[in-house]
Amino acid sequence: MNGILLPSADGGLRLYRPSAAPLGPFGGGPARSRIFHAAAHVAAAPATPPERGGPVVDWEATLGFRHRLWALGLGVAEAMDTAQRGMGLGWPEAAELIHRSAGEARAVGGRIVCGAGTDQLRPGRVHSLAAITAAYGEQLAHIEGCGAGAVLMASRALAAAARGPEDYLEVYGTLLRQSSRPVVLHWLGPVFDPQLAGYWGHDDLDEATDLLVKIVAEHPRKVDGVKVSLLDAEREKDLRRRLPAGVRCYTGDDHHYPELIAGDGELASDALLGIFDPIAPIAARAALALDREDPGGFRALLDPTVELARHLFAPPTPFYKTGVVLLAWLAGYQEHFTMLAGLESARSLPHLARAYELADQLGLFPDPERAGGRMRRLLAEQGVGA
């Protein structure tokens, strides 16, 4: 393949020559030693008819991508922040996404969990705890009615309304008593969403951790696990040591995931990660290395992906979805680089160019020629010669 002139952050151009061979066919199945969930993105339709007035999902591409994850033996974490919850995807669309994906999962025996939140409440207002609990309850009932497990996502509405830790105890306690099956509790830090600062009623992270552990300890049979997205590996290790036996720690740390999943010889994290969307073929192979009790092989596969992950999740971290969707388009998993709410423009062209380069070096593009051609087209549309 001919070289591509890629824009650099300093305003210059550099010649990149794609060279990595694509990964070969995957011949394994679901891992036994860890649970690996990929938080999956949604593909937006290329144009929204004026009469619709809201976001339009490309269902064929969106569901097709989930089937690729299941074929790799990975689970799907549906309607999470990677799917642009609160950043273009509202509750009506998320409810339909959950319904459709849960049905597809049943058809193929795929693992799925789905995000329950409070995003049907009008933003910019302070809502009562009763209204917040009811909103959570509506989404929880919908997910369980679709036959899926739920992830209780951190709520912007609760963060705004709570007067202290006792309000979190009240809301989460009610929801856990209502749930018909164990759920995953999600601690999403302010690096991902600044509106979630002070979650669990404390700005001090030690005190916040104490409150989360207290909630789990009071309802251990209703909590499958805790997903931690703080980008703080040592805090996650401390939390998983304090969880009751049988309660999983799902890492949501897209910076330190190889060491957290590999474990310390006594405890290890399972995974529910946005980075597993673009690196799914490598994550699936790494999971099987753990099944073979080959931690060295696991790290040899997953460690090289960290540079891409840290690039995609660089500040402002909430816009990591833009790079994820770019790579899905370049890989041929959807036919356009379009996102809900126009977020395809949320990252700079040099940032996207570097994401392409790193993904190509990992062999993540099944057809490197197609990926290179699409990258050239994107650059040309922005006035960058190739």
C-alpha cells in the first residue's frame, strides 16, 4: 500500500506507510477464567429525516457489530456511555436498543448486560429522590423484562439532588430490593463525566469507597459486581480486596486494564470496557491465553493495545467515542463516519490520524487497503492532501 500523509499535532504532515498484517481468523470461544464485556458503540444513520427530529440509529450496522463481539466470545455491555448515553442517545432510543440487542443475544446465546439510568428526567432541574428512584426503576424493569442483566449507571440527576451519602443508600437500597436478579453497580468518575463529581455523597474517594462497599455488603446477593471507571489502578485493587466473596470487580479502567485483569496472584478484575470495542479481536485472544494459564501470553497480546487506549481516552475523555466510531468505520463495520449529535467532529484531525496509525499497527483492520482508502477520503474532505 502506498504511504499516507497524516497531519501531526504540530501542524505538519508526516508520511505513514501501513505495514502491519491484519489479524487472522478467530478460532476460539468465550473465555472461562474471566468475564469480558465490551461496551459497544452505536452506528448513526448518515442523515436524519427532518420529520423524525431525533437521533436515528443504523440498526443493521449497530446490531451487526454486536454479533461480531459475540462471535469473538465477548459479552456486550449495551446502552452504556460508549453508546452515547447522555451524549446523543436518549432513553427512548436506548430502550429500543436494549430490546433489540437483548433479542439478538438470546438468538445466539450471547452474554449481555444493559445500562439503567435516569436520563428520561429533564436535565437542568433538581429532581426528588422519589422521581430519581422511579426513573431508575422504569429502566431496570425494562431491561429485566427484555431478559437481560442490568448495570445501574451513575446518575447525573442523583449527583445533583443528593444531600449526602444517606440519599445514595436510600436510592440504591430501594433499587436492589426491587431487582429480580443481581445487578452491576457502576462508579463512573468525573474524568468521564464531570457532572458525577462527589458521587456516593463524598468528594473524598476513601469515604466514597466506604459508602459503595457498605451498599454492596448490605445487599450481597443482589450485586453481581462493581464496575470501576476511575482510571486509578491502586484504588480499584483496594476496592476489589474489600468486596464480599462472590462479588466481582469489573474494571472500567481503559488505561491500566492489562495489569488489573491479569491480577496479583490472589485477586483479579473482570472487564467491562469501552476500549474492548475497537480492540475486540485482540481482547478475545488475550482472554483465551488466561484460560491456558499463560499470563505472559496475555500481557504480550494486551499490553501493546494500551497506547491506543490512552490515546483514544485522552482528555477530554468523554469524547473517546469519536475515535471508537472512526475505527469501526475504517475497519468496515459501518459505511459512514457519522455519530449521534454530530460528535464525529469532537476530536481533531491529528487525533483521528494517530488513532488510525496505532490501530493499523495492531492489525485491527481486516482490510488495510480499505482502511487506508477511507482515511485518505476523510483527510481529503478536510483539505489534507494524500
